[in-house]
Amino acid sequence: MKPVGLEHYLVVSGLLFCLGLWGVIVRRNLLIIYMSLELMLNAANLALVAFSRFNNKLDGQVMVFFVITVAAAEVAVGLALIVALYRKKQSAHVEDLTTMKS
Amino acid sequence: MDLAFIIIAVLTLASAVAAMSLRNLVHCALCMVMTFAGIALTFLQLNAEFVGLAQLLVYVGAVAILIVFAILLTRSEDAKKEVRFVSSSTVVGFGVVALVAVSLLAAIQHTQILPPQSVVAPHVSVKRIGEQLMTNYVLPLEVIGLLLTAAMIGAVVIAMREPDPADSVDVQQRNGSPLKLDPDSKKTAVVANE
Amino acid sequence: MTGQLDQLFVSLKQWLVSFLPQAAQPMAGILLSISAIIGAFATMFAITTIMERKILGRIQNRLGPNRVGPFGLLQPAADGIKMLTKEDIVPFAADKLVHFLAPVVLIIPVALALAMIPYGRNMTAVDLDAGILFFFAVGSATELSVFMAGWSSQNKYSLVGAMRAIAQMISYEMPLVLSTVSVLMMAGTLSLPLIVQAQSGYIYEILPRWNVFTPWGLAGFVLFMIAATAESNRAPFDLPEAESEIIAGYLTEYSGFKYALFFMAEYWGLFAVSGLAVTLFLGGWNAPFPFLQWVPSWAWFFAKLGTIIFGFIWVRGTLPRLRLDQLMNFAWKFLLPMSLINIVVTAMWHFSRVFQFVGAREMRWVLCALVLAIPYFFLGRALGEGRPAKRNYKFAE
């Protein structure tokens, strides 16, 4: 058997990204869509860390650090928005949030 | 292949699948936490100690708890509105995801991967990352600090209850939120005591 | 002789491992360290429970447990047998799997955190470069376990208790982490053994160089201990359990062995956070005076740990429980600003090292203490404002 290489990590990362995409497209609850977005960000992070490790450069890890921070900020604002929306509409489903549609 | 890698990868992917397909929102969130923890373990396995631990701290410690709180705050009859197994959106979703998956895997398959720079994994110390952050990446670091501050203020402003008393009492009763003491009721309780 | 006693456990481990074949030695060494830590802290858990009940009894002017064994010293064994043989009741409506997993999710991170602490010279089970980050990273998983316990029980007391606990833990985690930052700044490392090393040596050949003897270290230590009390849900911050209001909060629906696991994890968390306090502020395993260095390093560590735990018990016996709004105000309006100011003071301390005139050391001490004392005074006054007037209990008197 081959030792674990970059391609194995990339495959895992790609599959995780696809799962996140699946969640965003198919699920109806805002919070699940939100978690799926986080999963996609994490999949990208995994690829970055793998690149950083196998190319012996630190830049990938620094990038991941920034991505994690931005994701944290996004979670704070996004969840506040969802809760505020729920207070107005009593629902957290995307199908109930269609006031912009004619 | 490394046994540890296989175990962690399978666990991570399985919990991600569970998180995407379970009906109960809290179960979804808990499975998602497992996925995040699995990704953090993969980071640790890649010798990225600092990033892996930061991932654990931010995602398991903060993001998961926030999501769980939000789930409890936005409780609704969710099960009936969740997707039926075969609907137009599932089919479209499956198509799009399959397309993305195939193209990603094909890209990975056809890439000429360079040989690793060093056979032995480099020991990346926290100090080196700190030095990088303070020299090459000072400007992004400052911008990130600003972003976090702005996000924090924004979150507080958005989530703050509107000062309309009738509305807030109404919402509170409907949610049955036990967390906030209503200042008015406290006052009446004190009056009643006297 | 003293060196041998100091390295007693290290050489014991090496001697035991040397019987095994070469290939199995690293694995065996790891397993041995793990079992030693678990065994030591399980014993310490038993001792602490009986001592806590005895000391609380003493504070409340009663005897405490005195039936089992001489002076009631075998009480922990009796409690353990009772817990193990009790029926394990799971509520009918409970989410069975999550209900089962919650104590497991709690105990694993706590045990991992215990592995990071340097117990003596060369006695660190896991020496990570980012040790303290690891400590807080695994510590954050305990919040999740509390939520799992409270939610899966399907009981409103459990849910209220869990929500209170999570709100409290998130609020107090911030001062907890920020108060350690000053130590990290001065030591210049995240590794716990190196932080202990940075505190070794003596000023004027007699005074210990521990962090707690500097203004920022003292303030940091006090902030850290307050936040640690809240993090480990102990009185006066025991609202999540509050047996008189919400009948033990998220533990309501737990019985038998699972309850015992929760109980043990709570005490282990207390030991871990106290051990971290000893490592960061009280000089770890260093002796307080040079002429006491013949005492083994691990004995110093456990003596300091015991002192801190005694302090916790004393506080529990003395202070009444806080109200939820007082708790939140205290964390956000007092502890958090103070810990931020403490970081600034640490920077002042660091940069004032360049002054070398006579009395510079004393002047810097006074100056830094003053910069800490002024905001302490004003923040404390601001916290006291808006307090309702004294109530008259007409019918009670």
C-alpha cells in the first residue's frame, strides 16, 4: 500500500465539499444550510493545510487561520440574522421566506 | 495507508453524511460537531498543531454552541416541512453535486502531484506561525481584528430585542424562554413582597 | 538521594518499561503514564470528596460523615459502591443515545486536559508545543456535553440548567483565557513545561520568581481563579446545578454510574484547572525557597494543588450563590475589562525592564499595581450601581 499522500487528503476534502454542497441545495432549514456552508469552508481548509504540509510552506496554515476567523465572524452575524428573522416570521425555513418573490 | 488516517477520514465523512441527512436538527448539529472534530484531528495529523487546536476551539467550542442555541431559539414544527425523498430539488441537487464531485475527483486524478518537499514532516512551531502573522501578514491580521469587532457589534445590534414592550412580551411567552428575567415581573414581585 | 526521590516516578516508569521488547516500549510508556494519571486522580477524587464534606461540616459547625470506617474516612468507598450498584434509570422520553454519550463526552476531554500538566521535573505526560491551547481546546468540549445532557433528558429543569450552564461557561471562558495571555506574553511560549521553567530561579537568591508575585501575575491569578470557579460550576457560581431551585439542573435525569461519571468529571475538571493555575502562576513544581529544594518537585506540585482545592472548598462554604444577572454583569462588566487591562499592564511591565536606575524594580512594581488598582476601584463602583435599595421584610421580623 502507498503511504498517505496529498491526493488522499484532497479526495477527503473534495468529498466533504460535495456533502456541504448537497446540504445547501437540498435541505430546507436555514440552520442546516448554514452548517453546510461551514462544512464547505472546512473542506477548503483541509485542502489548504494538506498543501501547506506537503509543500513545506507555512502560508497555507496562516490562510486557514484567517478563514477560521472569518467563519467565526460570519457565524456570529448570520445566526443573529436567523434569530431576528425567526422573531419576525416564526419560521426558519427557506420556503417561508419568499416575500421578495412577486 | 495509515490506519489512523483511514479511521479519521471514514468517521468524518460518515458523520458529515449523517449531518446532511438526519431529520432532528439537534442530531444534525451534534453530527456536524463530530465532523468538525474529525477535521481538526486531520489537521493534527498533518502536523498543523496550532491550526488544528484553533479549529477545535472555534468550531467545537463556539460555533457548535451558537448553532445549538439558535436551534433551540428557532424551534418550529420542522419535520413536516423537510424534504420528501424524491422531489425536484433532490434530483437537481443530486445532479449538481454529482457533477461537482466528478469534476473535483477528475481534477485530483489528473494533477501531477509534486514529490513532497521533505520526507520527514517539518516541525511547525507556534512561534513560526506567530512570526509569520506579525511580519508578512500584519495587514490581514489587523483587518481581521477590525472585521471581528464589526461583526460582534453587528451581531449585538441585529439580535437585540426591539424596545416595543408589547411585542417582546408576546414573543417571550410564545417561546417560553426561561432565560431572561422580565424586568417588569421582577418589579411586581418585589412590590408584592412588601 | 534527593535527585533520586525527585525522579522516583520517572525512573520507576523506565524500569518497568525496560522489561518489554524494544518495539513495544514507547507504547507501554504512554499507557503507563495514562494509567498513572488516571489512578492518581481517581484516588485524589475520593480524598477530595471526603475532605470537602469534612471541611464543609467544620465550617457549618457539624461533624460531617463519621459512620463508615475510622472518622468516616471510608465514606468514598461506600459512596462508590452505592453508585455502582444503583439502578441506572433512563427517562422514557429521553433521547437514549445522546443521553448515554453525554457523560462520555465530558470525561474524555477532562482526562486529556489532565495529561498536559507538568506534575514534576520531567513529569509531563504529553509535551505539546501548544500545550495551553490544547488545554482550552479540549476544555471547550465540556460545554457540548452539558448541552447534550440537558437536551437529551427532555426535562425542563435539565434544559434550564444546561442553558444556564452554557451561558455561564461561555461568559467566563473569556476572562479565563485572557488572564492566561499575560503569562504567555512574559514566558514567550505556549508550552507548559517551558512556562514552569521561566518561573524557576530566585530574586536576591531567596524570593521565588513566580508570576503571582508580580502585579500582573497577582491580578491574573485572582481573575483566573474566579473564572475557574465559574467554569467548574462550583459555589458561589453553581447556578447550573442549584439544587434548591432547579433540582441539580442538567444532572436531574441522571442516576447510578452515569451520575458518578459526571460527578467525577466535575472534580477532575477542578483538578485540571487548579493544576493549570499552579503551573501558570504559582511556579509549577518549583520550590518556594532555595533551601527547600530537597523536597521532590512532584510533592511541591501536589501541595500547591491541595492548597488551591482547599481554597475552593473554603469559598464554597462561605459565599452564597449569585443571581443570574449578577453573574453575567460580573463577567462582562468587571472580569473582562480587568483582564484586558491586565494585558496592557503586562506590556508596561515588559517594556519597563530597560530602566536600570536604583529602585527601578520597586518603582515599576508600584506603578503597575497602581494602573491595575485605579480601574479596579472604578469598575467595582460601577458594578455596585443600580443595586436596589435595601428591602424591608415587614412580616419576617
